[in-house]
Amino acid sequence: VAIMAGGSPEDIEEKVIFKDRFYAYVSDTHPLSEREHIKIDDIQGESLLLLPEGHCLRDQGLDLCGMKNKYKGGFCFESGSLLTLMRLVDSTSSMTIIPEMSLDSIPQENQHRIRKLGNGGYSRPITLSVKWSFVKQALVEAMHSTIVDVMGENCDN
């Protein structure tokens, strides 16, 4: 059993725990920085910083922006850290896509760089995931129920 950011292989059963909304983290000098809400269609690939191939957040961001098969990137930067990407945004004229669960790690002085995407409805499922052949389904149900109960009203499933 694992807690994952959705999109598991076919032989994995997923039970949604909550939806993790996506936000844009935008440099003060980026052309979209003046907007309160950023439309997905307005995001240009050349100013979008993403994690390297193999990270689910990269694929989710490309899917979100409709760039999965056409993203070339403005320059090559490889980092396994979302915090490093946000520090790059702080010092360049770029942007990145961040999940809601990372908002608490952003220092107060940089909170003004967070923008809603569209109407705030873009998200990824955070799931309790288990191989479909796992026989202890009652255990999975109990874990899911406990996690959802603990999360209370923050749970959207």
C-alpha cells in the first residue's frame, strides 16, 4: 500500500484521498505576473521550468498545459527539487507549476508569486494505491477511511 500522486499503472487500484490543486509560481518580471488568475492557454513553454523527465509532477504539468508532446523547454535545467525550481523563478523571468501541498514551504516574502490556474479547478488525485491482487481489501478500506476521517473537511473525494 502506498500514498501516491495519482496516475498509477493499470495493475494498481487507487482510492482517492483528496485532490491536490495546481498553482502557478510566477516571477515578478514574468509577463503573467500581473494576473490574479492565469489561464492554462496563456502559459508559454519557453518560460516554464519543470522537473526532469521521470518525475510525475513534470508529466502532470505538461498534461495540464497541453504540452505533453510538444514541450521543448527554453533551456535545460535538471533538478529533482521543486524548491530549487522556485528559487530559479525567484531570480529569473520564468514560472513553474506547483501543487497545493507545497504552498506551506514557500516563505512569506514570496507568497505574492502564487497564482491560481484558471478557476482553481486543476488538480491531481492523491491516492491510497495498492496492487489489484492484494487480498486484504478490508485493511485497505480501513486505512482509506482512517486517512479520510483524519483529514476531515480537507478531503475531496
